[in-house]
Amino acid sequence: MSPIGISLLSFVLMLGGAAAGSRLRQALPEHHLNNDAKDIVRLGTGLVATISALVLGLLINSASNSYEAQRNEVRQMAANIILLDQLVERYGPEARPIRQFLRGGIEPLIVQVWGELSAPGNLAIATTPSSNASHAYMALHELAPQNDAQRSIKVQALQTATDIQRSRLMLFERSRAAIPGAFLAILISWLTMIFVSFSLFTPLNPTSIVALLLIALSAASAIFLILEMGQPFEGLMQISNQALRTALNPLTP
């Protein structure tokens, strides 16, 4: 299910919890709703609310750190591609085909990262370099340096190409990290329990209903942020691919 779908489901469940609490208040005998029962429910709800707040805060922080790390990885990959192109240019005109392969490999790389990388069932495709990338890497190995400067450039270029491949694989591995379904279900159940307690002892009026709607919307929005940042190459908070698209200028004849 998409982040929006899960967030809407959690929103409905929380409001359903509030409605269930109101129905339960009407159905229970009066002596079940005395002050002692109120104290126990409120103390227990306070504990669950504290745990839920801590978990939500930790999840938002973790999702934000992961999102930022992957965005930095994309920027680092773009910088390494530019560096590799500059190194190959300094090597000499005999390395020009490698620069052409680099430019031909940009679009397949973007397709892998922003398309196949996050799609299920494409593990082999996502982890395999494109043909242009493979040709560029093999052509780097086949270079025959004629002097110390070219030898040094070849070593640096191979290391940079390896760093690019490592960055791509790191993006693939991080994109597979997701919140376990059981963990998310437990968190939503905690929030639903809290909403049950909101209306268990207090009759609902228009003001309290609006307040419950806003509180449920806020909690559902937090869940949406967590899930959305967990899939940074699709959805509303997608990391831009502009850095890669504009990394290399077209080669002049």
C-alpha cells in the first residue's frame, strides 16, 4: 500500500477509535466509568502516548537521516561522474570514446535509480550496470598509458569509476530498507487506543470533534512523512535527478 493509503487508513482507524470510545461510554454501566477507572485509563493512556511520541520522533529522525544520506549519495555520484569525465579528458584524445560512453550511461543510470531500483522484482536489473557503463569501465582498464601522468590519471579514473558503482549499489541497498509492517501496525494500534480513551469519559461536541479530526490528521501526517521519506526515488518527496541529468555537457565535435 502507498504511503498516502496507509496514512488515510491510520486516519480512519484513529477516528474510528474515537467513535468506538463514545459508543463504549454509552454501553458501559455507570460504575465502570467512575473516578478510579478514569485515573487508570488516563495514566495508561499517558504511558502509551509517551511511547508513541518517542517512537514517532525516532522514526521521523531515522527516515530524515536516511533520506538526506541518499540525497547526498546522489550528489556525490554526480560529482564523481564530473570528476571522471575531467580525468578522462586530461588523459588525451585516445580516451574520447570513454567520455562518450559516460554520457550514454547517464540516462540508463537515472532509469535504474528512479525507476527499476525501487520497483519489486527487478533486483538483477537494478544491481547490474548499463552497457554504456560497463563499456566505459572496461575501456578504462584497456587504456595503455604512455607516461607517468597518464598512468596516474588512469589509476584515479579507475578509483572514481569504482566509487560511482559503489554509490549506485549503496542507493540500491538503502532503498530496500523499509519499516516492517508489524511495527507499523503496532504503532497505529497504539494511536487508535489513545483515541478510544479521548471519548471514553467525555461526551463529544462539535468543538471536540474538530479537535479530534485535527489531532488524527497530524498523527496520520507524521506517518505519511515517515513512509514517504522511506522511498526517496518515488512519490511526492522524490529526490531530484537534475544533478545527474546536468552533470555532463554534450561533447563538441
